[in-house]
Amino acid sequence: MNRIPTIDPTTATGQNAQLFGAIKAKLGMVPNLMRTFAQSPAVLQAYLGFGAALDGTSLPARVREQLALVTAETNGCDYCLSAHTLLGKGAGLTPEAIEAARRGDAVDTKVAALLQFARAVVETHGKVSDEALAAVRAAGASDAEIVETVAVTVLNILTNYTNNVARTAIDFPRAKPLAVAV
């Protein structure tokens, strides 16, 4: 049960009603995370705007989903693990690629380096070592991709922390624990 109540889309008014209408049109539902964010319409709008802006990065949707998975795993966010397991499948990730991303790995060496870098960003609160930065660059990541990875990671930290604080009820198929995933 949520520790922060969600806003019901059927009774929402004003800005929340407008935002929920757009979310439902795009996703077919209003996920519980967004219902929680709607406690502050400004936060919900900021989340949606930041996510839409990141769709314009050079990182493909599949890589952004892999980054979301490693971030959720590192932060212990069951809600985001469940949501991004489903979204990752929709972006073309296999069950094996989803499990690998959660572990910070990928078949593509540059993507693996980006995932490891994202995990380092989370674990060090952004104070990554010179070696971590050199490793992601050595794998072929551009400075733009590095900055985009930080941005995608930060957006996912927002969702992870909100879900962990709120204990958001999971409204996606529940992801299995990593030890038995796939």
C-alpha cells in the first residue's frame, strides 16, 4: 500500500486532469507512479517534460531502458524494475538482455560501459572516479553520450526514490528477483 496516496484520475481536476488525459492517451493507463507524482502537478509535469526531452538524446530507447534497469536494480526499486522490464521488452530487449542490464552488463561493449558508468554514478552520488570516466570513454562513448547517461540516470533516480519513499503499489507484471530472473 502506498505511503503517499495516489490521485485518482477519474476525480482529478485542473492540471492533473489534463496531464492524466495525455498520459492515458499515450499509455492506455495512468501508472501509480504518475498518480503519486500528481500530489504536486508541478512535479508530474516536470517528470513528463524531462522524460520527453530525453527521448531526443542520441541514446536509443533500448539503451535508455537498459539504463533504467541498472539504476532501478542499484537503488532497489521494485516498481521501476517491474515497469522497465515490461518497457524493455517493448523496446526489443530479450529476457537475457534485461537480466544483463540489471547486472550492469550488455553484449555491446559500449552499452556495457554506459551501464557500468550509470551504476557508478548512482553508487558514488555522481562523484565518479577518473578511472570510471576514462573507462566509458575508452569504450567509445562520446561526451554527449556520457552527459545523456547521467541525465537518464538522474531521471530514474527521481522515480526510484519516489517509489521507495511512497512504496508505490506495483501496477505492472512484477519483475522476478535477480537471482531467479528470466
